[in-house]
Amino acid sequence: MIPFSILDLAPITEGSDAAESFRRTLDLAQHGERWGYHRFWLAEHHGMPGIASAATAVLIAHVGNGTSTIRLGAGGIMLPNHSPLVIAEQFGTLESLFPGRIDLGLGRAPGSDHATARALRRNLASDADEFPQDVVELMDYFADAPRRHVRAVPGAGLKVPVWILGSSLFGAQLAAMLGLPYAFASHFAPQMMMQAIEIYRTTFRPSAQLDKPYVMLGFNVFAAETDAEAQWRATSMQQAFVNLRSGHPTRLKPPVEGYLDLLGPAERGMLDGVLSCSAIGSPETVERQIRDFIARTGADELMITSQIYDHAARLRSYEIAAEIRRNGGLANIQPARP
């Protein structure tokens, strides 16, 4: 039975603020720990009115102080925004505070629009094409005997597990070459998922961190007591995607009855594409959709996100997913691996 983990985008809901988002993030992590989720990851985004996790390492520490066993990490840190040494120090600090619980997922996108990305630049020459070299440099800072004269303190010798995140074939190739676990952003960019998985698995080279390929896939779950309620709850996330792609990102809005019927063909098509890796419905419906997804992809782990406006309903969605896994509903799946 594969592990389930939580990706929390620390949503700021309409009528709320970041402080409330952080309280809900910790509450979700505490519930997730009790329900048996394996990891709790937060993602770096900037300039997004509906996402509060910009200072990702700080928020991970907040969650760590309120939990005791669940793994914590970044899914991910957008490395072009940062000096590798700074990230090594931040995550070396987290690993020192919460030993054996910290993961570091790395991505090469800025996690923002172009204007915000420019304001974030670590220097005038920052270049996303240097991502592979930056990853290698960062990993060296965690080594027992770093090759560089500069030391990450804390950081050196802590061996924080590094993951490569991606939504294209580039990340799959890099993760395979470096022998690192790979997390694919199928929860919002599923178009190249199957091709990326195949490239990663067939070209993987074992490393000191990992002896065989390990794929974690992002997956949306909107679970409720009935299909109708779940479909209604999912309209908050659908609104968020439409607004983002229209260039007008907003806070997470309340659900809207019949929302899809209000959209034109282009918007409906966009949603069908970006949210194709989703389970929406009652426990029975969600179980079937999760089973089908695991069988199709051979995922080693699911990273579940559930962008639901009402916090209690969001908790219930994660609880239903955990119950499906715990009750053996996903046992004996035969993956159709490429």
C-alpha cells in the first residue's frame, strides 16, 4: 500500500488573511499526522494573493513545532530565487530542529510572475539554466566532506534528502542522472506525466541517496459524502485556476453552484486539462479514481492536495482519502508501469 502525503498551498480564503491560513496549515498537519499521512509539504509561491507560503522554510518550522512524527518539507523551493548556500543553511537549521523529518524538494521555476521573479532575483545574473549546477552545489553543502571551502553551518554532514520537482521532461532527466527521488506536478500540469515517468525510470542511475527510482505524483482530491457535494466543493479550485490563467489571481473563493455551466469552451477545456489528475466525489467514487490513477502510473507515493474553501470540509476530504488507504481499499493494485 503506497504512502499518501499532503501538499498544502496554505490557501488564503476570501474574507480571511495569512495569519488564519497559518493556523489552518498547522491544524491540517496535526490531523494529517494522526490520520497516517507520511509527509507534509509546502510550496514556495510569491505575489499570489491566495497562497501564503512564500517564506517556505519559516512556515515549515511553524508546522514542525506543532507536530512530532510526520515528515516535513518543501515541494518545493524554487532554487533560481536563492543562493544554494542560503537554502543549505535554512534546511540544515530545520534538520537540526527536527532531526530525521526534513525533505528538500527543488524546482527551477520562479513560483511567480515575471515581474515578481525579477524582484526576487538573488543577483542580476540569476539564470534558471544553472539549476543542475545549483542542485549539485547545494547537495555538496550537506555532505560529510564538502568539496567546497565554504561550509554550511548548520548543514554540513546532515544529509537532508533532496528531491527534484518537475512538470516537464527536464526534471525527470536531471533526477535520473543524479539518482534522486522525483516528484511530478501532475496536480496542475499533467500533460507530460507519463513520458516523464518513463524517462525517469528507464534512465535512473543509483546514488548514495537512492538505489532505485522513486516517483511521487501530485494528485487533487475533493472528497465529500456525496458526488454532488464534492463537485460543488471543487469549484473553488476551478475558479482559482480560471482566474490565474486569466491574469487575475485571487484568494480562494467560496464554491459556486453550477460554476462549470458558466464557462466557455476554452475555459472548460483548460480545466479538463490541468485538473485531469483528480478524484472528485463520494468515498466510493474517490476510491475508484485513486485506484485507476495508481494502476495507470505505478506511482510510488501520492502527494495529495485539496484546495477546498471551507476548512472543516477540507479536513474531511483528507480524512476520507486516509480512510480509503487505511481500510485497504487500495490493496492489490497491479500497476501498469511503462
